[in-house]
Amino acid sequence: MSDKRLQEDRILEKLNQQTDIHSLLTVAIKLINKSVNRLILKIFCKEPHAIKFVIPSLIGKNGPLNDTSVCLKLLFALGILSRADYEDIELLIAILDELDLSDKHYHYSDDEILGPISLLHDMVLPQNWVLQHDQVAELGIVDNFKSSILQNRYQQMIRSALIIAITDLILRISNKPKHKDHD
């Protein structure tokens, strides 16, 4: 099995273990941060003096590149990250920040979640086939159990689409080729 396939499997496994939108985005942002940090290290000059003295001061605990947002801006400004990837990461961070501030437990199909994640460039949302109350009655689905099954299935479809979009984003970041070496 190739390294890329193993990497994809590990990402999918970690994301699939999360039971709700908040924990999924928390893990996703951690994985994105790791990928961004590895990419930053990959683009720096590998000259021994730089490795020993310069790079640690930039990415260390108090360094300016210790902040993911700053790293993202640098990678975007250097043309290493595409605008779409940059915007998607910033959007995921913003959604997670909002969830951190909220006391409410959100579901994948809540408008507060569905609206923002629909803006992700690689997000392919399933058709909203969860039926409204009147449509449910017309089709003979009169009990709440069947309606609940439809709602849960729709939630899982959104969750799966989001996991795939996040996985693809992380893989694009992780598998960026080494930036041009500076001679």
C-alpha cells in the first residue's frame, strides 16, 4: 500500500471516529495544523545553520510562524497554497471558533453548520431529500420513526461529504511538492 493511501486511511480513520460536528472539526483543524507545519518545514532552506538557528526561532513556541493563521498567509502569499485551500482552512477555523463559543449542540443539517460548510470548495452536499412534514404525510410516512430514519440518513450523508472534503484538503496540503530550493 502506498504512503499516500496509508496517510489517507489514517486521516479518514481519525475523522470517522468523531461523533459530532464539534469534535470532527477539532480533529480536522489539528490535522490541518500538522500538515501546515510540515509544509512550512518542507519549504525552508535545509542549510545546517538555518536548521539549527533560524528555523527554530521562526517556528518555535514564541516564533512568528507558531500561529497557523500566519503560516497560512505566508503559504498563500508564496503561492504554495491555492486560494481555495486557504479560504477553506480559514472557513473551517472560523466555524470551529463559533462552535467553541456556542453552548448549543449542533447537528450537521442545522442551518448554522450547513450554510458555512456548503461554501467549502470541495464540498458536495447531498440533495436535501429530508421531507417536510406535509410531504411526509402525503407519502404515507406518518410516524416519527420513519421520519427520524430519513433525518439520520441525511445527517450521515452530510457528515460523509464533509469528511471526504476535509480529507482531500489535508492530503493536498500534505502532498505539496517541496518548494524550489534556494541556492
